[in-house]
Amino acid sequence: MDDSPLLAFLSGTGPDHAGRRLDEILARDDAWLEHRHDYIQWLFPIPTPSGPNPLAPVLTPAEAAAARARPEALANLRRSTDRMRAFYAATRHWRAPHDHNHLRITRILHCLRLLPGAEAAAAFHAGILALLGPGGAPVNRASLDFWRRAAAGG
């Protein structure tokens, strides 16, 4: 399969819609990650269109299969996961009943389940829950349920 823009981005050889490469995004500070809303769909693509970002890629079955077969794409997904794990560990504002990061976490879990697999999704899910209080407090029950289902593939 020829590289789609999404596969090129995930492989580290092409830019996103704004001309940014994966390495550039991962090097950004936490404030940039918090206030920009058009990168997460490139780092963690899923087969569902993004409501807030009409320029976001939509992961096709062929792209998913190709990404799973590319060591460099899987390595970059691990790097993206590590960066977002560090972001959530270093910031606290998302630890609230409602926050836009809850949707990002759902997306990350969904992508991890689809691409690297269940183990990667479960590890990220466990890490996020470990940052919260007992029972996932203070995050709302609906978000916690979305995360659980995304990590489990349901």
C-alpha cells in the first residue's frame, strides 16, 4: 500500500494537515498539548470522524493493517503514548468531573486497542486510573465507562 498521509505521519516521514511532523508534536510542552486541539487525531487515529476537527484523518481498515505491520509506526505509537502518559501525570486540570481531555483519553484507548492491541490499551487505561482517586474520582462515571469500553474493545 502506498503511504497515505496518515501512514506517512505515523511512520515519521510525513507531516500532518498543518505541516507538523510527529517528532515536532512530541517535543512540544504540556501547555501546547493542552491548548492545541488538532494533533491528537493524528497521533491516535481511529475509524470515526472527529466532530471538533473536520480535518482529522479517519483510519481506514487498510491503514490500520499497514500501521500494525510497520515497526516504525508501532514504535511511534509507543512514543506518543509515553508522551501523553507523561502529560497526564504532570497536569491536574483534567482530573475533574468534566474536561475535554476525557475525550482525548477515550480516543487514545480506542486507537491503542485497534493498533498495537489490547495490552497497550490496558496498560494506558491502568496508568490513567492510577492517577485518579478511588473509583476514578473526580472523573464522571460516563467518562470512566467510555474509557473502560474503549480499552476493552466494546
